[in-house]
Amino acid sequence: MNESTNTGPSTPRVRVKRLPDRGKYDRETIEAILDEGFICHVGFNTEHGPAVIPTAYGRDGGDLIIHGSAASRMLRDLAGGIDVCVTVTLVDGVVLARSAFHHSINYRSVVIYGRASVIAEKAEKAKALEILTEHIIRGRWKDVRPPTDKELKGTTVLRVPLAEASAKVRVGPPKDDEEDYSLPIWAGVLPLRTVTGAPIADERNLPEAAIPEYLQT
């Protein structure tokens, strides 16, 4: 994959074919999208047919980190070295056109193809879990009890390389047919964004357990 320029996809199967001008292949764009999100969808084939499972992720340099129970069917299948497709999508706005046909969505997405590998070594697995936790809530890891050996054993952690990935991005206003611009219909973009609310304390918190500073911003 190209590190700093958008010269083309790393492999043919990540080339954006529909509206190719929206395709982005540089590492900077791909990583920026991944760093803003934290939920991916993992697609893979099973003996019962295709499956797509949503899960949390973190990024460790050129790898995506996913995890779950060692009993998870998805993680067991992926650990076996099967092909996988991982997608991440950020929705930035609803695009309202003058015609129903040209309504759209402003978005940023990443598609990753590859095969996962298991992180088995104890210290590396714990570090990967720290990376994943910090990806979702920065500053949290230092506050919590670290995983026990039993918890680490019961957790499967996988790496999915970003070597075969592409991004697709839509920005801007609606693109109507020229004759529709004369219609007296409002058109434009309704921006969307994810925001945090006020923290809701667990009723079993100890009195001295103050709200962490990283949740107060």
C-alpha cells in the first residue's frame, strides 16, 4: 500500500470500481478513518454460509487488532487462517437532492482484505488489549485492573494486516440532473456526528471513585 501518495491500490481487489474518483489508497487517509472509528464489520465464510459480525477494534501501526472470547466462532474460524474482509464506515451527513434518485450519504469508509494471525505470546497479547482499550477510551488502561492469566487465556486476540486496503470517501453537496436545479425544492446536506453524553455512574461505584478526567472533556 502506498504510504503517502494516492497512486493506486495495493492489489486489484481493493480497487474502487464504482465511482473510482472516490477511491483513496494512501496510508494516511486509511489510518485516519480507522483511528476515528472503533467498530468494524468482519466478513468471512463459514460451513453454514457467509457471516458478517460487528466487533470493536484498535490499530497497532500497520495492523488492525480484534479480540473476543476464545469460544467465539468468528475468532476460531479467523484464527485458522481463512480469508477475511473487514470494513469500517464513518457517516458524515445525509445528502438531500432535488430528486429521490440523487439522494446520497457523505461517508468515509475502509475495506481491508487479508488473513488474521493469532497473538499468542502473553505479553504481546496484553499489549494488544491495551492498544484496543486505548483506541476506544484514551487514558483508560492505566486506571483499570489488568487481565489475569485466566482472562488472557480465555481471550483470543488477532491481527489483520492493513497491507491490502483502500478507502472510499464522498463529500460535498448533492449532484442533481441539470434540469432539476430549477425546481423549488430545498437541497443540501444534513451533517451527522457522534458525540459523547454525560457519564452515567455505576450505582456500585465506591464514594472515592471520581469520574476520570478523560471522561470530562
